[in-house]
Amino acid sequence: MKKSTKLILLMMILATPVAFGAAHDHQNKADAPAAAAKPYTYKTPKLNRAQFDELLAKPEQLLIIDVRRPDELTKIGGFPVYLSVQAKEIDSALAFIPKDRSIVTVSNHAHRAGAVGDQLTDKGFKVVGAIGAQNYEEEGGTLTKIKPVDPKAKKAAEQKK
């Protein structure tokens, strides 16, 4: 009996630091979103809402390229007028991007947008900045929400024609 008591006591002593460490890690994970945010490391300037709104005031000079997936656009929302080209397909879309416009690239938090902005700049395009749609909304900007088409409603509408 004495031997089993010592064994239990030893196990409790050894387990205590692990339990405190787990509790400490859990507390740090709660703070992780702020600490885990990747730093913006691209040459393309990251725009804030005010800077982007200023560019939107001259739409004839601007081209917005949204590099997010379609499901991100419908879930999060975007800007009213944009060219949608996913980041991985930007090279195949170069022929369709005018070189006479100032370009702003868009992603959720500007990281993909910054990478694509750097890529376009290297190919001779005039990229003036990158913006995150979610960052824009967090700063008080309004995004256009795109409602996905219900396939059943679409089919019913086609049958009425």
C-alpha cells in the first residue's frame, strides 16, 4: 500500500508542471490571433480605408483586382466593381489587365493582395496598393454582399422562360 501511495504521489508531482503548462498555453492561445497575425512584408503599400476611399473617388483611373476565391467573395463581400482573378491564376490573366490604370489588389487581410501586387509591379503594372476587404470593413467601410444564386430558383426561372 505504501508503494502505491508513493507512486501516486510521484505521478501527481510529475503531472503538476504539465497541467500548469497546459493552462498557460491555453491562455496564450486566447491572445494568439493578435500575436499570430502575419506581418505585412510586401513592397506594395498596404492601404487603409481612407487611402482606398480616396482612390475610389476617381474610378476612371482605378482597376480593382480581387484575388480571393469565389466562396470568399460571397461569404465576406467585396467592392462593387472589380476584376476577379484568383492569386494562383494571375499570370494567365495578364493580357486582360490594362497597364494604363492604377491597380489596387484585394484579399481578405491584404497578404495575398500584397504578393500579387508585387508580382504585377515586377511585370510593369502600376500597382498603387493592396487592401484587405475585412480590414476595410473593420475600419468602418461598407462591403457589397453578393448573394449566391439558389440553383433551384435559377432552374425554376429558366423553366418559366
